[in-house]
Amino acid sequence: MHTFNGFHDNTAVNRYTNQCIVLKVERIDRPPVPGDKALVCVQNWDGSEAEQVGETDAWNFPQGSRQHWVSEQSIVYNRSDSGSWIGVKLNLKDRSELILEKPVYAVNLALNAGYGINYARLHRLGGYGYVGIEDHTASNFAPENDGIWNIDLTTGKAQLMLSLKAISAAQGITPVPQHTHHYVTHLSFSPDSSRLAFLHRFWLSDGGIQTRLMYADPDGSNLQCLLEGFLSHYDWTDENRIFIWARKNSVLQRGRSHWIFHLPGIKQSVPVIKPIVKAILGKKIKSGSTFKIVSVVDKAYADFGEELFAGDGHPSYRPTDRRTILVDNYPDKAGWRRLMLCPVSKPKIIELGRYQQLQAEPDSSQLAKATLGVDPLVLKAFTEKHFAYSRSGIHCDLHPHWRWDGKEVRFDSNHEGHRDVYTINVENILDRDNG
């Protein structure tokens, strides 16, 4: 079977036992379809034999089942129940379960709380959601009764903390169109658990996506927009700053968000207008993407490592001292991905390895099932082959993550022809570099 962890921010390592939560599946050559199950397993850090502790139909290859350790002997993950996505808190000692009313994305151990989102909506709007359950909010652009949920990990009860309507109405630099579908993803807490960040996304008339980096206190108060434009993966630098791959809004992007683009007839003309505007504005609409460090205090930002990183990746700071960034990058044309460290004080690339992605074609024969519930306008942004590939396990980002003590790192890969989780000891490398 194939083994994987999923996204780089899954807190899937037990600091007391060094055990990890992984998922196991029979095949990786196509996206999951309704009814596909993944085994939820607990595995030693060294990759030795994994013990199955559950199974789930709420999973995908990029994000896993958002599995987390919440105590020395308890984990949470997601699955379906009676036609809804839910979360499960599992006690590994006695195998007792607490059903969580909403599925979990992130956890705040200081508050004994999970934070959840609508995975049916996420799937419908092209994010990494779960296939197989209808999005009952589909008729609402930004519903008042859906958004980010606070889940009590003692009782399993969930309360709506921030609605999509409130998030979409939060003021930023550029006006946010209301007659388009909004969703949230990538929830993450600061190292001291005192602040919550997440990405707010919405589709534009020409098929593009706009993203805003949002900040709030753990109870949903003090909601603010920190940055907007083309934004993707991030980690907290410290309690006051966020490290994120970003390109600020260009002139063209700001125009695309304007209300006039949603008038009858304008939407249909955007694909024709866009190349003309680009040709006229030329360099004015070009702004390079790079990692940036953004302050949640005053919203100031600065570029980081412009000459070092050729593209986006999945960054995370060493948890023990936050002096070193672990990051990967996307495959080049030959499928090679790099695993890297970067010291913060004197930025440079320390390459840990290069791993070639499995060279195989995805199986598209069940694509209709895999895309069940996805908005037709969203599907227009993909070719069938690209959707099948990007949601399959053949497309395998390294998604590196740290052990809690910062001495070793793990990453997903399929460079040996199957998907598995690999481990590298970096302690000597860091000691040598910092010495």
C-alpha cells in the first residue's frame, strides 16, 4: 500500500512518542471518488510497521484527512457520518471515540479546540475538499451560517466563529466583489496559539482566483486583511509575523476585482479584453512573486530571499528556535523537486536532496465521479488531464515537516515508484551551519 502524511502543517507527530499519523491507500493513480477509504495508521517516526487505528472517506492526497495529535494518546481526523463531514477524536488507549460536530482543519491545543471549515464547499469551489457530499451552501455567495467553526475537543460541540459573510465584508485594499463565491482554507495558529491566520479566496469573472491573507484572534474578533493578491503557502515566523509566498495585486488584478466586471456582458468579454490590457500596460502589470514576511501588527511586509527561491514551496520554521526554514519546491519540467533548508539570519540554500516525481499518466476513467459536485465554472479552469493529475497521488509535493525537537524532518515522495514518507536527520547539518 501507499503511505502519505499530506500537507506540511499537519501536526501529525507525537512529541512524547515520536509516532506519526499517516494514511494508507491502495492506489495513487487517480483522485479519490465517493466511497474510497484511506486507512488511518499510527507509525513510528523511523517508518517501521504502521498500526491501523481507523479508516476515513474524508481525505485527499494534498491534505490527507487533516489528522492531528491532540494529546499523548489522542488524535483527531475527519470522516463522514449520516451524509455530513464530521471530525473524530480517537483515544488510542481504549479506542473510544468522541464525534465532533464539524470536520477539523487546525487545532489549538492551548484552548483545547479544533477549527473547522466546510469541506463540501471547498471541494465545490476547486480547493482540496472531500468528494461525495453535497454542498448545501451552494446557492449562497457568502453565507451567514457557514465559515470557520470552533469545535470543543472535550464535548465535540461546534459553534460558528466567523461567517463567510463577515469575512467577505472585511475591509482590505481592493473592494471585494459580493456576487461571487467565497471560501476559506489554510487555517494556521501562531507559535504561542494566540493568533489565527487563514486564506480567504473568491473566484473572479475571468476565471481567476483572488486571495486575501486574513488575521483574527482565536475567538474570531479583531478580523483584519493583511495582504491580498496571488498568495499561497505560509508559516508563522513568530507571534507577530507571517512568512508567505506572495505577489501583490497588480493593476490588472485590481481591475479584475472591480464591480463593473460583474455587469451583464462584461464577464463574457473579459477573456478578450485581458490580453489587450496586458499588451497596453506591459511591465506595469508585472510584479514578481517571492516569499514575504508580513507583520500582523502594522501590515508592513518585506521580501525574503528573492534571489534564492525560484518558485513557490511549502515552508515551515524549525519549531525549537525558528532560526531555520524548511521548504520544498514544485517539480521542474523533468519532475525533480528540491528539499531545502534556509538559515534566517544569513539566508542561503542548503540542499538536502533532489527527488524525481513518479513519471506516470493519471487514470481519468473515473473523473466524473472525482469531480462530482465541483462547480462547472471551476472545472473550466482545468483540463481533464490536469485535474486528474493534480488531485491524484502521482502529483506529490514533498510537503516537508519537522519533528517536534527540530532534529529530523519527514517528507512525502513517490520517487521510488510508490508513495511513502521519508526521514532525514538534519541535526548535524544545522549544528555545522550555525557553528
